[in-house]
Amino acid sequence: MDFDDTPEDAAFRAEARAWLAEHVGPYKVDAERGGESLVFADVEDTDYVERGRAWQQELFDGGYAGLGWPKEYGGRGLGISQRIVWGQEAAAAGAPPTINIIGEGMAGPTIIAHGTEEQKQRYLTPLLRGDEIWCQLFSEPAAGSDVAAVTTRAVRDGEEWVVNGQKVWTSAAHYANFGILLARSNWDVPKHRGCTYFIVDMHAPGVTVRPLRQMTGGASFNEVFFDDVRVPDSQRVDQEGNGWGVAVTTLMNERMSIGTSMGGTGFGYENMLEDLHARGVADNPHVRQLAAQIYIESKCLQYLGYRAVSKLMQGQIPGPEGSVAKLAVTNLGRKADKFLDALRGPGTMLHDRYTDMQLWIPAMAIAGGTDEVLRNIIGERVLGLPGEPRVDKDVPFRDVPVGTLG
Ligand SMILES: Cc1cc2nc3c(=O)[nH]c(=O)nc-3n(C[C@H](O)[C@H](O)[C@H](O)COP(=O)(O)OP(=O)(O)OC[C@H]3O[C@@H](n4cnc5c(N)ncnc54)[C@H](O)[C@@H]3O)c2cc1C
């Protein structure tokens, strides 16, 4: 990859920089806020959601939403290098990340890959415009890493499906308009073959959203209950029983979007490095060592992200490199945590601009696939090591001794 701008990229950079300078002002990321609240809003933080929607609307109107998406669905159809240029310029200008991270990073790409034309026409443009926010309804109390073991039940009733069950960890459900749902529609086949994927209206009768309080003090994820929720068959994505294949597209996009979104400037490493001087610890060899390591790894991660996105833009579905990038983000987060302890010293006990970020770092090793599960994927699919024993692989889900509520 040549990192110098082509004439077209240079022209796009100038255009993007000028547009950002004019529009980002009222939306500029507040460096005093922590990492978590930059991604999902807490239940009390309705103002943040409204600002996020307004910023998304500005991006859409300016032609900067869905840069890589097809034009017919509201995107701009740009190539990889210009998306990278945009990321650099947006970060440098202090632009906030999208409020619709699940919509733009996961639900949208999945609908583009697997949805009907009617679904694409209905959902993609309002999603990009920020009019409709999305959440992801995959994890359950007994199906997280093993998400193919979901027991939320979808039963066909004429032209509708009736959904019953419980989801958990559902980020943004308290302000989402739609959710992407993985549910079990067949208990008589092995777990991966009995799932179906739906788009669910989060305000449909029978959907209950309850925020969960986290150790950060905020509540950005929820438990969600489905009691006889009726979902039209037109909101099924792909064939009945093909839900797992569709979910894999979502999960790969999730890991890609986590792995590629935090390696640049978005996670505040620049602030930390500036603070080295402000707090008078720039000469401390231990702190310097940690700072240098963080800088090197954040740069490696940035280029790893470029490589993965480059593959995506060549028309290939993101593969295990998304898992590698996500694991690298988590490792970097842990180092940043240590660095911040060294930087803040006894001040770690007080609340400052790093508190939320530090309290959020442990969650990074769980959300979007735990470290252990990602290492399994890398071991099997990148390194070609023998697979884990999977005793339930060919057994009808009804006969598996876990999750046999059917
Ligand atoms: C901040 C945050 C936001 C989230 N947002 C969402 C969301 O919006 N929507 C959604 O659907 N989910 C969401 N999740 C859920 C997330 O995807 C799950 O927490 C994750 O997949 C792990 O599942 P679990 O919590 O059930 O843990 P478990 O799967 O029960 O794992 C428990 C422990 O066992 C280990 N383990 C499990 N299986 C294996 C194995 N095969 N080999 C080795 N070790 C293993 C795990 O690594 C972990 O340490 C979110 C999670 C977090 C932390």
C-alpha cells in the first residue's frame, strides 16, 4: 500500500477538511468525556443521543455518511483510500463517532449482503441519516460466546412470527428503533442450522427494555424481553434456518468495526501523551517505556486496520483479520490502562477525564467476542491448528443438555 495521497485523494482530503472545519464545531468530541460514552449513550444521556442524531444528519446531508456504501442506498460509493482519508481528517478535527455504530457498522452491511431489495429500500437510508438507530439482539444469559445456542424462540404463524425469550447486554436498546435479532426457529436440527435472523421493531407490543447499571456508573446496555412479539415475515433476513450464516456476516463486521475504529486517534492516546508533559512525568523511564509501546502498537493497529479494510473493499467478506484486529485493540487497551495508572498515580482514585475510559477497558475483552474465543478463531482459522472438540455440532438442539427449553 502506498501511503502518499493520489491527486484524487488529496482533492478529497482538502474537501473533507474544509467541510469538517465548517461543520464539526458544536459536535466536537469533549476530551473530558470517557471512552464508553463516546460509543453508546447512557440511559440518562438523552442529550448525547440527540446530538449524535443531529451530527449524523449533518454527515448525511454533506455526503459524508456511508462513504463506502452503494449510492442507491444513500452512501457515496467511495473506495478504501478515501475512507481512510476521511477517518484521518475526522479524527484530527475532533469529530464524534457515529451514534448509530451498530446500524452503520453491523446491521447495514448485513442487510446489504443478505436482505431483500424491499428491506434495503426501507431501512438503509433512514439508518445512514440517523433517523433510526439500531441495536444487536444476539447475546442471551446462556448464549454469549456460544451465540448459536440461542433459545429465544420464533414460531411461524401465517405471515408473521411470534417471538418469546430474553436477550442481555443489548447496547443502545433504550434508544434504538430497530434491532437485529437471532432466534431459534427449529429445535430438531443442530444448533447452527435452526436459527433465523429478523429485523425487530423495538417499539412493537411485547418488547420490554430494562437498562443494566454498570461499574462505570452509567447504563448503556440492557436486558430485553420478548413476550409474544409479532414480527412480519417480510422482516426475516435471508431464509428460515440460515440465521447463523447471516449472523456471521454481522459478527465479522462487528470485529472489523471495533478493530479498525479505535486504533487511530479516536481512543484518546494523543491526550495521554500530551499529559505526560503536563503532569511532569515525561522523564520517568517507566512511564516513557509504556508510552512508546502504546504509540508503536497503536500505529501497528492502524495499519492492520487498513489492511483488513482494504480486503473488504476488494469485495471480500471480512474474515479472521477482524478477530486479530479486535484482539490487538484489547491488548492495547490493557497497556493504556497500566500507562494511565502510572500517569495518574494516586490520582487514579479520583474522577478525571480518564476514569470512564479505565473503567471501560475490561469490557473491551468481552464485547464483540472474548479474548479466549478470538484466540480460538485465530488458532483454527489463521494458524490452522486442530479445532476445539465440539460435541454438540451434529446433535439436534433439542437433545443438547444445555438450552433445551424447546
Ligand atoms: C460492553 C458490552 C457490550 C455488549 N453489547 C452487546 C450487544 O449490543 N448485543 C449483543 O448481542 N451482545 C452484546 N455484548 C455481549 C457480548 O457479545 C458477550 O458478552 C460475549 O460474547 C461473551 O458472552 P458471555 O458474556 O455470555 O460470556 P460466556 O460466553 O459465558 O464466557 C464466559 C467465559 O468463558 C470463556 N469461554 C467461553 N467459551 C469459551 C471457549 N470455547 N474457549 C475458551 N474460553 C471460553 C470466555 O472467554 C469468558 O471468559 C456486549 C458485551 C459487553 C461487555
